[in-house]
Amino acid sequence: MIIHIIPILAIISAILHIRADLKQLTHQTYLFKPLTLILIILFSIFQVPEVSIFYKMMIIYGLAFSMLGDIMLMLPTDKFMHGLASFLIAHIFYIIAFVSDSIFPANILYLIPGLIIGAIILRILLPRVEGKTIPIVIYSLVLILLLWQATSRLGLSYSHSSIVALVGSIFFISSDVTLVFNRFVRKLKDGQLFILSTYYIAQLLIAYSI
């Protein structure tokens, strides 16, 4: 069935994009980067939702804004903040999806790990993001909220959807944090490989949560 083929094509496209990015093959990057998200969006559209139609639509909207963020980040001009804004909106759609079948505000105990991680990240980043402090703080707070809600959702309902959504959220946060660290603090060895691989794993897992 086509629904089983599309994720395989998405994985192949992601691998080809990562290869093109590492080898600086610009034209291939322009092809495979948006194509990967298009395939993940198609996979989401074809899925019969485990949770609800509303949940499915919020995830699809999040994936669409993620694709917009991808396009912004691969443009030759510096559109980093535009890309960050697109991913911020994507995360908000994911949070709305998670809230739609769980309680909000989430259990306060599940907020503690996110706050600790967020405090450490901001302590490292803020001295190095002059002029971008407010956007970085807002983005960090949304990531904390994403992790909080995904964790609480799993605590309320131990289901396939809640498990893959939480794991996907953790991969997404790992990718985002590494991306910002790589840009503003220092270049990491194999940083781009880690950013892209965790990002695509995250998007596929979140799509599977439908």
C-alpha cells in the first residue's frame, strides 16, 4: 500500500538531502530538503487518525510550517530568524495537537525536567545571541512547553500516539538546540549531520503519532 511506501521514500529523500548538504551539492539540497517534508506531509494526509481529525490537521499544519522553515534556512541569503519563526509556529501547532486529547495545563511535575534543560541552554546561549535575546527566549519557552505537554500526555495515556509524539518531540528539541548552538556558540564536529538526522527522525515520529 502507498501509505507504507511513502515513509520509505521520505527516509531515502532525507538521506539524499543529508548527503547533498554534507557534500555541499546545492542543487540536490534544493530538491531533497523540501521533498522530504512533502513526503512526510503526504504520509500524514493518507493516515487514518488514531486520535482525531483535529489532531491530524494540527500535525499537518505543523509539518507545513516546518517545510517553510526548511526553505528559509536553505536560501542563500540569511533568513535564520524567518526560519526560526516558521519552526516556532510549527511547534505551536504540535502543542495544540497534543493539548487536543489531554489536559492543559499539564501536570506541573512534568515541567521540571524541561525547566532545568531550558535554564542550562539559555545560560549558554544568551551571552552569545546579542540582539536576538527575546526571540531565543520565546523559542526556548515554546520548546519547554512542547516537552512538558508531550510528557504529560504520555502520563495520561500510554498509547502509540503519545509515545512516538514524545520521542519525536525530544528529537526535535535536540535538533533545534544543536542548530542554535552550532550557529551562535561554536561549530560542532558532525553538528550538521546530527541536526538533520534528528530533525527528520522527529518529523517522521510526530507524523506517526497521528
